[in-house]
Amino acid sequence: MIKLFSMKNQKKDGSDVGAPKSGTQKRASAAQLRITKDINELTLPKTCDTEFPDPDDLLTFKLIICPDEGFYRGGRFIFSFKVGPNYPHEPPKVKCETMVYHPNIDLEGNVCLNILREDWKPVLTINSIVYGLQYLFLEPNPEDPLNKEAAEVLQNNRRLFEQNVVKSMKGGYIGNVYFDRCLK
């Protein structure tokens, strides 16, 4: 786990995140301040973890979800987060990097989660998104699909849906689409 510094403490020390090395100070953006607060207050469930490829860049990170129950039990799913300059007034861009057979995640990794679209409010945090994504794996929603085929199978034949999920997580074809193995 990386060591996260609060921007407040760095300001006291006279340093600033993203400050140029030439000695001139650059003020942290509202998005940087808010994401720092969100990450410092993050309480991840035991089935989730974060990775920061660049510890100095809190605006780009990965969330790994490893469900321990439901259809997706035993899988390992990676989501990329890109926090824009208008955060928290706009939600982060979230993509699933793991190709998954899921009614609410399409084959390009787009995620259908209401708080990432029309129901986003600035009071919501990264924690809200983590729990929302985790919930999608516990209770896939065929009523609001991005992958209409998976949603139709879930609605009409729950057993076949479960078989397709297991087959896709082991690595294999569902129809003419190949899924890489994503079991831990």
C-alpha cells in the first residue's frame, strides 16, 4: 500500500503536490484536494484493493474487486479511475479493464451505474463508487443493461447465466466472444 500524504501537511512543510521543481509553487486544484480527502477517508471492504501506478498522481488509479459471493465469486476484476478537473462536480471516469460477462458492463468496459451518470452528486465520494461497483457483482441488474444479451439470459435462464459467468471467468468463449481467465 502506498503512503498517502495529506495536502494540508504538505502545505505546512512548504511543499505542494505537483509543484514544479523550479521552486515556484503551484496551488492544488479543487479536484486534487477533494480526491486526497476521499482517498484518505476510503474504507475498502475486504474484497477490494486499490493500486496507484504513480503514487504522486491520485487522480488516476485502479480498483481491484474480488467478490467472495454471488455469480462472480472467485473472480478478479480491475477498474480504472480517472478523476477529472471538475471533480467532485462531475463523477470520475470508470472503466472495467477486465472483460466480463455482465449485464451492466459492456465488452468495452463501460459501466452502467447510476451514480456514475445522472445520479452523481458532489456529496458522493470514491467510497460510494466502490460500494456501487461491488454491489453490481452481488446483484447484477438486468433492468438497466449495457450488455443486453447477458441481461436477457439472466432474466430468462438464471442457471445458463451462471454457467456463462463461470465459463467466461475460467477463460473461454460465450457465443463468438472470447473472455480471458480472471479467476484469482
